[in-house]
Amino acid sequence: MTAETRAKLEELERSGLEPRSGELLVVLCWLVREAVDIDESDLKAARRRAMFVLAAGGDPHRDLELDSVAAERLAAELDTPERRQALAAALDDLPAHDLPVASAAIEALRSDPELAWRSFALALLADEIADE
């Protein structure tokens, strides 16, 4: 991981977020998103379909939640054992051993693979919304 990643982790540590807050979990997954190999065309197509689901529910730029239908759909569509394993390994590699809040959040993700995968999908969806 880069010095930039470490700086972002330190910033998250100071943010005041609770270790199990959705926002913190999603940001941690966002930090490692590139460690999970997903073909770019597959990712674009899956995100586009998730955005349609999101738009069908109203404002596509509203705050997203871990249990949003769009995030769940994206998570299901991209789910493979190899990708989950890559996500888990990337989370393990985050340099957060001396950051109690970030460490607790990473542990929460590692102990609940479903939560981790939904958080990862939401990070990918948020990345798409930010690009619009």
C-alpha cells in the first residue's frame, strides 16, 4: 500500500466515525477496490445496470445505504469466490495495525464476508456516481 493510502487511513481514524459505520466500511473497501480484479467492461455494464435500478427508485444521487437494492444487485452480479478472496487479502494488507478505529472496521469486514462484499459493491457504485 502507498503512503497515500496510509494518509487516508489516518484521516479516517480522526474522522470520528464509528468502526461499524457504513461510511467507514465503504471507504475502506474503496481504498482497496483496485486490488480486486474485475474486467473493466464487465464492471461498467454491471454498474450501469445498478444505476438503472438506483434511478428507478428515485434520485440516483441520493445517499446510498448498504442495503440499497442497487448495491445488493451489483454485489450479486460481481460476486465470485476469487474476488471475495482478493478483497479479504487487500483488507488484510491495509496498514492500519496501530489505528484502533480503522483496525476494528477492517476486522468487522473480515468477520462478515457478506458485509464486506456489500460494502465493496457500494464503494464501486459510489465511485460511478462520483464520476458522473
